Amino acid sequence: MPAPPSSPSLPSLSGALLAVESLLLGGGQRTARRNAWTSVLEDRRRARDRIEVQRVLDAVPAAPALRS
């Protein structure tokens, strides 16, 4: 009895999106989009850092004002 034909492997979602991206966008546009996304992620990281610093500063009791 012959073995059943193997089914073709399906690409992952990210692989499929990259394939569509390569068809639709030229190399420069892909680079620009990836750079923009990297900037978005970095902005989000800096925003999280600012929030954390603000929480720490809010937790520290205020020092009395110095008079000259």
C-alpha cells in the first residue's frame, strides 16, 4: 500500500506576512518601515522608564525647602 502524499507545510503567520511585505514593498520601504517600528518600540520603552522614575520620585518624601 503506498504512503499517503505528505501535506505541504504551512508557513507561519510571520513568514507569510514577510512574504507579502516583500511582494508589496521595495527594499527601501521595508527598511523604512522596520526603522519606524523600531523607533515606536524604543519610544514605548522610554515611556515605561519615565513612568517608573515618576513612581520612584513620588514615593520619596519631599525635602524641606532651603532658605537663603
